Amino acid sequence: MRRELKILLLAASLFLLAGGLFGPVYAVFVEEIGGNLLIAGSAYGLFSIITGVLIFLISRWEDHIKYQEKLVIVGYLMSSLGYLGLIFVRAPIHLFIIESIFGIGTAVQTPAYDGLYSKHLDRGKFASEWGLWESMYYIVTAIAATIGGFLANTYGFKVLFLIMFVLSILGLFVSLLLLKSS
């Protein structure tokens, strides 16, 4: 496996770990800031709509960008700022703002990531190397969900968000290694 794939996988696993910590406790957090299940669903819906529409638009532009590594890094940086921003969420409107930041960051990062990943696949190993990404996604998400529930229950949301931010910063630093590969 090429060095670039290892870097992409390590950075993605750190971001998946960070984001996955929040998954199982998201609705509980929304209730704590004065929201309800409708707010939780709507905030996540906003993230998904922004991500979907912007990926559709941005991906066409990203096909013509020479250094997609920089776009992966910018997307990860935006997501890291989103994780930091969660610490300051006090009301549902703040959550909508943070979900918008996550949506934009994900939309910038995802097509570039997928393009880089595809570019660095070893010939004849397309299925197994994409399979590695897919299996890593589910395994890391499962581990994160379990740990996230424990951390939020034991230490509260502020500590959870701080850990998410630190993990995302580690992923961001790992992704900077892509610049040396380009």
C-alpha cells in the first residue's frame, strides 16, 4: 500500500473517531441546550443538505485542482473548528451554525479525499484497498460510539468535545504529511 493511502487512512480514522464519539449522545446534547428531537433531526438535516449540495457543486471544480491535498486539509481544518465550536454551543441556533461549518468542511474535504484515495490505489487492488477504508470506517465508528457514550456519561460534554477537538487536530496534522507526498 502506498504511503499516501496510509496517511489518508490514518487522518480519516482520527476524524472518524472524533466525530463518532458524539454520535450516540447527540440527541441528549441537543436536549441539554434546550432543543428536542425535531431540533436534533433538523440540525443534522441541515448538515446533510449543505454537504450534499456543496459536494455536487464543489466536486466539479475540484476535478480541475492540481493540489487536492490542500482541499483535504482545508476541509479537516473546518471540521476541527466545528469540534472546537461545539464547546461553546448554548442554544439550538448555535448548533445550526456548527452543523453548517461541518457541512461546508465535509463538502470541501470529501471529493478531494476520494479523488486522492482513488489516485493512489495500487493497480489490481482497488476492491481490497477501498474495502480497507470501508472496514476502517465501521470499526472506528463502532469503537468511537462506545467510548463516546462512556466519556459523555462519565465526564460530560465539555470533556467529550475537547477530546474530539484534540483527535481532529491530530488528524489535521497527519493530513499535512500529504503535502510532502505531492
